Amino acid sequence: MDGKIIKKCRLCNNKKLDRIINFGKIPLGNNLLSQKKLSKKAKKYPLILNNCKSCNHFQLNYSVNPKILYAKNYTYLSGTGKSMVIHLKKYADEIIKKINLKKNNIILDIGSNDGTCLLNFQKRKMTVLGIDPATKPCKVAKSKGIDSINNFFDKKTVRKVERLHGKVDFITSHNTLAHVDNLKSIFKNIHYILKYNGHFCFEVGYFKKVLNNNYFDTIYHEHLDYHHANPLVNFLTSIGFSIVDISVVKIQGGSLRILCKKDDKKNISKKALLFLKKEKRTVIFDKKFIMRWEKNIKAIMLDTRKKIIKKISNHKIFGYGSPTKIILFLKMLNLPRNKVKYIFEDNKLKQNKYLPIYGNKIVCTSEIKKLKPKFILIFAWNFKDDIKKKVYKINNKINLMVPLPKFKVI
Ligand SMILES: [Zn+2]
């Protein structure tokens, strides 16, 4: 099966869901193809964002089969982004101190990727175990000596963990819980496998930041859930967690960090209560703004399109970066097909492949010398500063354009 339509809220089961944005059908951003011919035939899936009328949770209305999404095509490695490595080290230092983790404690990471986070706990002589369905990152983790289970965090995996270690002291998870279709069962599995008084801390992209900055292109099939604190806390307390802390951290354009404890008291700390109250006064609960968002985005993209065409005139444009979000961005930008030439890319696993449907070839960054682009549009706009440095080292006369949060030439 390729996927399924979701008719009930992933958190509260309510059937009343408001449609916020319908992007139509688009191909999977990670499905890069080896031939141009094949790229044209790439399968497309619906991309529609819904909002639950009862708990306000934002979510996609269609789940692509996770086996199609992750098992083979997932090539992202946490260890390649310097800022992520630093972030996870700092995180481990903080959390170990805060909840007083000790030598020989058992630490579980859900969506452990290449083991970058767990390394920090292993260094302090704790017993670590990673769980991740993506094959390539899991292999990398094992090669670093991080014990990892290459599977989804389902009942079978939970039983395996229990057989190996019994109940665990601490569970951590970073940028994984936006990717989960059966959120409720994941949280219940986490609650089950934790020791009484054990802690669970997770980080997810904060949807408030997406709304405020119009980062609409971060909406794609891999991201099923678009989180904010209120619906999460309602659910977590309902299954027996207490909420110790809620905060926003800078990484990934703004992430939400929630720390909870399994004590079946369902307490919410004063600080967390204040966070929840404040969140209710922001854009995330502003129904009028939310219902206008689709219109806003369309207007912004129309304006961006005009600015780009005016700037490049008869020239062609090249791209930099082929992140998953490039597909939706190209669709919304809607430039004439032959206007966009090659896409430059640093990740070797993506080079010499073709974008699904659009068919643009992805080439190594060093090709800039040969292809002599006059204009480059940065699709990986969150890395614009690094990209600028790299391009300018080759040629500082190239016009670099950044599309979001506001179109500008840098
Ligand atoms: Zn709901």
C-alpha cells in the first residue's frame, strides 16, 4: 500500500478537521532518480494540511507508507551538520545535570540516526541504545560503536528493548516525532518502557515559527505532524506523564523542547503552565490568520516569481541545494520549466541524480566553474551564509538570491 487518508486527529481522535492548505499532489522530495526519463514518471501524493478543531493539532491528511519514505531513500545524517553536533552535545550536558543521570543508566534514543546524540551519553559510561528505521544512518551508528536497532519503535521493538535492558532510565528524541503516523502509540510505548520516575525529553520543529515566517516549504510528506505545546501536553498528561519543562531552542529555525516524567501524577510545572498560556495568545491559535495563510503564501510566491523574472530577464537560473522542501517550493514558484537549469549540491549521495517530476539535474558544487551561472537561487535557504561563502570562493560576481523568509539578493 502506498499510503492512506487520515480521517481522525492523530492526537485526540476527533473527526472534525479543518483544511488549512491544499498543495495538490506532489512527488516525494527525497525520491531522487538516476535518469531524467524516470524522473518524469515519479509518483505524486496529496499534500494537504489539516487542523484539528478539538485539540488544535496541525497534521497532514495523507500518510505515505513509511517503508517508501525511510527504509532506503533517507540519506540525512545528523553528524554532517556541525551546528547539530554542537547542539546535541550541549543538550546532553544540560539534561544529564538537570535530571541527574548517572553512570550505568540506560538511555534510549528514538530516531537515533547516526548516533550523534547517544555518543554524548556513552562517553559518560551510560548504556545507550538507538532505534531508527533508516538503514544507512543506522549502519553509521553501529560503526561508531553505538548499539542500534534498525526498526520502527513499535510493540515488537519495545519487547526487544525490554528483553535486552528491562525498563530504561531516560528516553530522548530529536526531530523524529514530526515523522510519526501513529503518534499516540509511540508515546504510549515510551511511557511503557520507562522506569517509574524516569524522564522523557524530546525536540520537534515548532509550527509557530513556520507560521510566523511563512516557511511553508517545510511542509512535506515526511512531516506528518506540525507541533505546538498545547495539544502535546494534553495528550502526554492524559497517558500519565507529568510535564516538567517546556522551552524553545534555536536549532532548526526554532524547535520545541518538552521534558516529561513518568510518575502518573499528571502535574504541569508552573513554568510549563505559563508557556501554555502564552502560546494560546500567539498566531498558532489565531484562526483568522490560519485560514488566510494559504492566500498569503500564494501572494508571497507570486511576488517572488515577479521579482526573480525581473532580475534575471532573459538569463537562466541555477539552484543551490536540493533539500526535500525544493519540490513544493518549485511548484509554488511556478517558473517556466526551462528557466531553471542545474541544481548545485554538496551531498554526494544526491549528485548526478534528477529531481522527481521537474527533472533538473543535481550536480557537484565544483561545476560552478564550468557552468558559469550568473544567477543562483538558494533552495537550502536555511544555510544561506555557508552557501554564500562557498560560492564566493569560486566566483564572487554571481548574483545569489534567497527566497525565504523574504526574497532578497545577497
Ligand atoms: Zn485533535
